[in-house]
Amino acid sequence: MRKIYDSAAAALDGLLFNGMTMMAGGFGLCGIPENLIAATHSAGVTDLTVISNNCGVDGFGLGILLDAKQIKKMISSYVGENKEFERQYLDGELELEFNPQGTLAERIRAGGAGIPGFYTKTGVGTVIADGKEHKDFDGETFIMETGLVADVSIVKAWKADTEGNLIYRKTARNFNPMMATAGKTTVVEVEEIVEAGSLDPDHIHTPGIFVQRLIKGNHEKRIEQRTISERPATEETV
């Protein structure tokens, strides 16, 4: 089975359609599938339901889909870095299904594992629990959360082999590995592709069985919030 494609547009060809559900990996701007997001934008698909921890920033990452009004609904955890997100939501232009971060991660993991639902204490007694099934276990109340799956998962990894086995680096492991298992089709962009057998099996985070399409991307890797600490004063700087 051919897994390696020449471009993000080619890797997404035939997979995108209006009204689809898409998972997009990453945490803030770390480990986001930049090239696949840009190709989705260029494809012009609309009414997307996007499952992602956040929605990029204004003008970058998923923010470009938001700016183009291609996203109908976000299923997210943290949405505080995007002014256009705030505006669209408050103006009633964007639907939002808000999740505690750990609950979102577990919903995706459950979907990838074929688990339709699970009980958690997180959110009990808050608006998160509104309309959800409640059940007591050992005298404590839990709420039912459902697993999540997507028509397509777009994922960023550090390195892959030609069979689609993946290795992630550091914070980029947030959400990408579980989303790779929860898409009906998983499309991955990486920084390096090596021959099959080159990766230490003990270092592989996502087995290639979960990966259908693969590209080598060019990554800008923007910094979401640049912070600089001041050096303490010394005799030379006074």
C-alpha cells in the first residue's frame, strides 16, 4: 500500500468534503500539522467540525480555517489565544463543545480504542455535566462522556519510516498519538522519512497500521507566546 505522497494537497485528495469531522493534533502551536491545515484551507471545504485542543492563533494554524469561515463547530479544551474565535463564538457564528482537557484527551483515546463511552468525575456539578447521564459508583457521582472519532485525522510527527511508523518529540506528543488512532483515515506530516527497519521498535509511538497517508513537510514552527526573562543586574550591566 502506497503511503508516501508528494504534497499535503495530494495526501488529502479525495478525503475532504463539506460537513466532515476532522481531528487536528498539537498543543498550542507545538506539533500542529501546518502543511495539512494549509492544504485544507486551499481545498475550500466548509462546515467543518474540528476536534482539537485549541484553534491555533489569529492567522496561523487552525486560525486560517477560522478566518475563512470554514469551521462550523469546534470540540476543544483551550480557546484563549484567538481573538477571531472569541468574536465568532460570541456573535453566534461558531458552535463550541467545550471539554476539560483531560476529558478531551480521553474521549479521543476512547474513540480510537473503540470504546463508545466512559464515566468520569470531571465536570460533575458544573455546566459540563448538563444533559449528560449521571451514575453513582461507590457513593460518588460520575458523568458519561462519549468517545470521539473523525472522518480524517491530520497529525504531525517528528520522524516516520516508509511503513508509517511514527516517533514524536516532546510536547508534540500531546494529542497527536491518540488522534492517529481515532481517524477513519489518518494523514501524517513529518520532518524526516527513513527506510523501514531504521527505527528502533522500542522508540515507535504510533504503529504504521494506524497511518494511511504520509508526507514530508516544511515547518515554520511559530512560537505561540514568546517570553524573555531579564538577566539579573551585575556590575557590568549597571
